[in-house]
Amino acid sequence: MKQKPPQTLTIEECNTLLAHLLAYPAEWDGKRRSTRDSCIALCMLDAGLRVSEVIGIQRTDLCWLGINITGIDIPADIAKRGSGRLVPITARLATSFEFMRLNVWPPSSQHQDRPVFCNLETLCRLTKQAVGRIIRNAGRVSLHRDIHPHMLRHTFATNLMRTTNARVVQQLLGHKNLASTQIYCHPNTQDCKKAIDSLPAGK
């Protein structure tokens, strides 16, 4: 049976979702909440993390260069099938982590071995269910449809597959087998048109 391509978001939908997550409400912890929630989404959209990795990473797993963060070192004990990896991050995710440093993490705990993403009241590690609610609720309000966190990782992988080779995508996703990565090889009409246009006409 032919496997269906993973569900993904368009660039416009990603921007709409992120804009909604960043539009913090007026209550006292609104800015902290929006900073955290948008950073969670970017960890999946821009770094391809699984939900289990998002909630599992510690502040000591972040690659610090002074006060700046340049990557995420996913430890083997939270990665699927025990395959750890180092993931470089985009400029906007680096900026999002900077806002986390300024608005969410107390200065005394920034480099401590504590979860990156916590419940803002209890300071306990977020659960998979909590992340699911954050993304699902944001999708319903901003996109008027149901989305789930893994769609953000699917979107990361699909976009990346259009710009680089499958082996690089495999490494960044933490897949042990290339076959797991190849589900993202689903060219769209634009990809097919680009391929045809690249043919040496008349040769």
C-alpha cells in the first residue's frame, strides 16, 4: 500500500501560527507564555525536534557561545532509538532562545541542568499533552483547523528535503534508516515544473 505524504503546513500557515503564538495576552505572565510557546513551535519548525525531545532537553543541552545559543545537542537518552545528534539552529530560533533567556529563565538558572521548557507556575517539565494542547489550540484559533505538533516536524523535513539531500535530512531528523526519511520525498507540482524547466531544451 502506497504511503500517504505526511501532513504539513504552508509557509503562510507557519507564519500565521507563529504570529498567533507571539501575540501574548494581557495577563501578567502573557509575555513569558508567548515567548515559551513560540519557541516550542520553532524548535519543531526550524530544528525538526520531536515532542519528546522538545520537553526532554535541558538548558545544558543548548550550545552556548557566551550568552548566545548556536545549536541543540540532543542527548541519546531522550532521542528516539537512542540516536543523539547535534542540530544547528536558524537565526530566528536563536533569537527566540534569546527571548527565553531574557524573559523566562531566571538569570541564576540559565546554565543549570534544568528543563528548557517548564510550566510557568510549577516550574515542572512540560508534558507531551501540554505541548499538544498549545499547538492544537493555536491551530484552531489562527488556522481554523486541527493540527498536531508532529506536523511542524513534518513541515521542517519536507522543506529541508527540497533544498538538500536525503542524508543530511536523515542526520538532522535523527533517523537511523534512510527509508524513514524518504517519506518526505513527495514532489509537488512546482517541484515537477522546476525539473522540466531545467531540461536542456533542443539538445
